[in-house]
Amino acid sequence: MESLGKFVLFLGQLFVRRESFGTYVSRVVDESIKVGYNSVFLVVLVSGFMGAVTTVQTAYNLISPLIPDTTIAWVVRDMTLLELAPTITAIVYAGKVGSNIAGELGTMRISEQIDALEVMGINSTSYLVLPKIIASVFMFPVLVIIAAFVAITGGYIVSMLTGVISTTDYITGIQIEFVPFQVVFAIIKAVVYGFLVAAISSFKGFFTSGGALEVGQSSTKAVTESCIAILAANLLLAYLLAPLLTS
């Protein structure tokens, strides 16, 4: 409970003694490049294989003359939009971006750069952390949309190469009973995950004390606690929003 209270106070510090609007715009753009653009290659790589493997495994688990092949693509689409693209990408994102954020802020803390900002009268929490959270909240949904598109494309390519399902059936299955709210559901998850990863990782890095060893420990804790928060949020969002998929 002590850590939770400290975390809430930490978030409250984001909105006091703010810098000029132009300062934040410049810093948000820089952070968006670091957390978003620099993560695109990894997200594309993971999502492509994720969609391909899901297609192959689903095809070999639905071998029945009573089940049409289009069901395979239907399952791949729903799994991708509802779970794989937002949640698995968030776990990968926490490992890459979360550890970077905690390591960067932890290094600034032990090298007294954060203390120097405070001495100059700058709210270091707002100046350093707020742009990271804003960039993460805006850029992670973009990564999830890319991940969903690449995963479904990966399934199409593996269907074409292996023949586990014809490309015609795959495209037909992708369109069957499509619920547009699935896309909204994935984006809502992405916004929440983007906030959790940036906020938790910044919190862990910002309060690092000690030396290089402690910076590494803060990065590890940031990734671990971000993953736990993502899984808990996933369960809560599924409970709250899943009924809307069928309404």
C-alpha cells in the first residue's frame, strides 16, 4: 500500500509546475520516436510469426469435415484482435520500452541529473516523465494496429506457402461475422497498456538509488511489474468490455 500511495503521489506531480506547451510538444515528439518508431521492427517481426504460427496451429487443431476451412481464418482474426495484438505486443513492449525508460531515468537519478533539474527550479517529474507517458499512450495503439495487420497478413502468407488453408477461404474467413467493436476493444486495451508500461517504468527508474547494479534491478522490476499490471488490466477490461462484443 505504501508503494501504491507513493505511485499516486508521483502521478500527481506530473501536473504541477509545468513547463511551456512548446517544451512538451518537442519532448513528446522525441519520446514518440524512441517508444514508437524504434519499436516498429520488433513489433512487425513478432506479429508476423505470431499470425503465421496461430494459423498453422489452428488449422491442425480443426481437422474435421464438419468444420469449414473459413473457420480457421475466423479464429485467427478474433484471437489477433482481442488478445494477441494488444496483449502479447504489450508484453514485448514492456520488455523493450519499459526497461529503457527505467534504465534512462535510473541512470539520471544516480548521476544526479534529476537533482540538478530540481536545483534549477524545474519539476523533474513533469519535465521527464509526462512526455514519456503521453508518447506511450499515443504510440502504443499505433503499434497494436500495425501488429494486428501484420499478424493477419502473416497468416495469409503462411496459408499461401503451406496450403494449410486456401487463400480464398482465408480471406472469406477473415470477413465472416466481423464485429467492428473488436478494433475499438483492442485500441482501448492499447491505451491502458501504454499508460501502465510508461508510468510504472518511470516510477521504478525515477526512484532508483545506489549505483549501476540498482539501475539494472530497477529495469527488471519495471518489466516484471508492468507485465503483471498488463495481465491484471487485461482481465478487468475483458470482464467489463467483452459483453459489448455480443450486444
